[in-house]
Amino acid sequence: MNTITAPLSSAEATLPARRPAAWHVDASQPVHFSVRIAHGLLEPANPLLAQQCGGTRHTPQRRLVVVDRNVDALYGEALRRYFDHWRIQATWQVLDIDESHKTLEHALVIVQAMERMGLLRRHETVVAIGGGVLTDLVGFACSLYRRGVPYLRVPTTLMGQIDAGIGIKTGVNQGGHKNRLGSYFAPAGVLIDPGFLASLDQRHLNNGVAEIIKMALIDDEQLFHALENTVGHMAPGAWAAPGGPLAAVMERAINGMLAHLIPNLWEQELSRSVDFGHTFSPALELHAKPVLLHGEAVAVDMALSLGLATGRGYLSQDEGVRALRLIERCGLPIQNPVFNLALLQQALAQAVQHRDGQQRLPLPGPLGHCVFVNDLRPEELANALAWLTHYRASTERLSA
Ligand SMILES: NC(=O)c1ccc[n+]([C@@H]2O[C@H](COP(=O)([O-])OP(=O)(O)OC[C@H]3O[C@@H](n4cnc5c(N)ncnc54)[C@H](O)[C@@H]3O)[C@@H](O)[C@H]2O)c1
Ligand SMILES: [Zn+2]
């Protein structure tokens, strides 16, 4: 039997008002992922890569695999063999990659690949295989697509394996600025196979060494000594070899980098010692002709910063010159013609904006430690440039 209810009177229909009309949201998102060194990653018998991207041999899977074209040319066959073995039907997105491709448009190419494939949101982990440009780009695209889909990083350059590939930052360049659009978006995992480094050219290896020198100067004096001891033996094969002195250098650098990144993943703290070498270098990366690689620009910035640190007495002259020598012996530049006082001041002003109104300039002092400066004066920059010119002139006199 139907019951007919009498309509509510207007007084009864009125809900009690909540005063004040305000709600507080308090939530946090845990981040869990592992960074692993894994030799022989593409050997079919090695289950790690398949497991990390959620594949098993029992159930056929689909994955979008985004690969740097140069990496695909070198390792494409091994990659295809690997995924076939693990019954992972890969959709390949092979990209031409260099810094000029690190754009929103290229991130959208990856988004379109996800869309074409009909990627499932939670368990069809995207696999990113390449250098820092590729992993930054794929990470960025994955953070955008459906507000975030999981991705695995397989960095294949030294820069990627000790720095770009192991944190949670993603990004693309925009409006003439490095990484101006980006996100903090943790990967599902990071697998580092130093074997990839066997095919990297010396210039790109040295590019990664710049970031290791950075860690040594501001954080780890022992790493500095290890670099001094290995500097004559940094050929691609030596980086790729398991168990050698460079494997120890690499582990130490990753360990130091993660120790700094983990407590400050979202960069709430803007005084970051890992920003050493990254205050003036973004301007240099954009203005230098011929173009400098990221690590090369960092090296020039570090050399200038050594001048600033010795000028203030944070480092002894001896330490400053030893550090300059190490940078040079690693095949990295210490000066660049476009690095004049006007550009340096412009770069510092940009850094102040990026660091929320303060210089927060990390400088080494003493060796293996970091101090932050907020009162750098233009004449100190001029003195540091002069210090470098003097060093250059004295080394040229000695070698003449
Ligand atoms: N997200 C971060 O926290 C972070 C940190 C540091 C640097 N970065 C970014 O990383 C980028 C630089 O990365 P990169 O130095 O790896 O450059 P990259 O990605 O351009 O790679 C360098 C070159 O090496 C080739 N290559 C890659 N792997 C190879 C291999 N195994 N053998 C032979 N060739 C190979 C590439 O095709 C490319 O030509 C910059 O855009 C920088 O902003 C990001
Ligand atoms: Zn860097």
C-alpha cells in the first residue's frame, strides 16, 4: 500500500545553518618508491623490470614504453626481446630527444600516446627509458594525464642515474626559462643499470660527473678524494663495470643526493645545498653559444662560486684551486665568455625570485660542507670573475 506523506512545512524544510561556514582539509600523501642499482636489467632472466612495471609472465599485460630514439637504436632489440619474454605487449613511443624538445608540446605527444592506447589509470605503469630530458618529460606528462598515472623511470645517462632520474621533480622548459612548468610527481620506482653508460659519449659522462662534483664539494669530502683518485679513469666502460671504483663513486653520489632530497621532497625548505652550482647556471644554459649541457653550465657556476667562497674565506685558496683543477680534469669548463657581470646579476635576481625573495646562495666551505649566503654584493661577483681569470692565466703560464 502506498503511503502519501504530507509535504514538509517551510520551517521543517530549512536545514540548520553551520556557523562559521568553513571546513578544514587536512590530508597527506605518502610517497614510497625504491631507487635500485640493477645490472643486467634487460637480460630476459632478470624479472626486475617486468615486476617493477607490474608485469608477470602468467597474465599478458600492456604497457606504454617511452624511449629516447638514441637509446632505442642501441638497446631497442634487447628491450623488445625482454618485453616479449615477459608477455608484455609494449606500445612503443620513440622520441627524438634533446633539451630543445623539453616542451609542453612534446609532453602532449606522450599524452596523446596514452590516449590512443586507452591507458588504464592505475596499473598500466608507463615506462620511461632515457636521459634526464626524457624522464623529466614523461614524468610531467604522467602527472598531467588524468591527474596522474604511474610511471617507472629507467635512466640511461649518468646525469639521469645520479640526479635527474632519482627524485620526484618533472618539468618542461617554457618562455625561455628552464623547467618553468613542472610538478612534483613521484615515480613508481627507479631502476638504474650502469651498463647503459657503456654507450654514452665522454662529453655526456662528464656532464653527469659535474653533479657528482657538486655533491662532493658541498656534502662529502671523501667523495671529493675519490673523484681526485679516479679522474684519469672515467671512460664509459669504467662507469658501466660492476664493483669498480666508479661504481662506489656512483653509489656514494646517489646516497648523498637522496639524503638531501628525501627530507625536502616538495622543497618547502628553499635553502638547498643541492642547488650549489644552480644559481647562475640557468642563465648560462640559455645564453651560451655554442650551447652548453646542463652539467657544463653547472661546472662554470661552481667555478665562479668557488671564487665567491674563497673570497669570503669559507674555503682556503688551496682548496679552491684543488676544486677548480678537479673540475677541469673531469673535462668540464670553468669559464664562459657570456658569463659577464650583467648576466650574473640578472641570473641572481632570477634565483632570488625562485627562492622566494632571498638569495639563499649555497657555497662550499670548508670542503665537503655548505653555507648559505643572503648578502652577496656585486663586487664579490666581479672579484670571483677576476679570481678565475687569474687562475687561468697562471695555469697557462705554467703549461707554456
Ligand atoms: N628532474 C630533476 O630533478 C633533474 C635534475 C637534474 C637534471 N635534470 C634535467 O636533465 C636534463 C639533462 O639530462 P641528460 O644529461 O641525461 O640529457 P639527455 O636526456 O638529453 O641525454 C643526453 C644524450 O644522451 C643520449 N643517450 C641517453 N642515454 C644514452 C645511452 N645509454 N647511450 C648513448 N646515448 C644515450 C640522449 O639521446 C641524448 O642525446 C636537463 O633537461 C635537466 O634540466 C632534471
Ligand atoms: Zn643539475
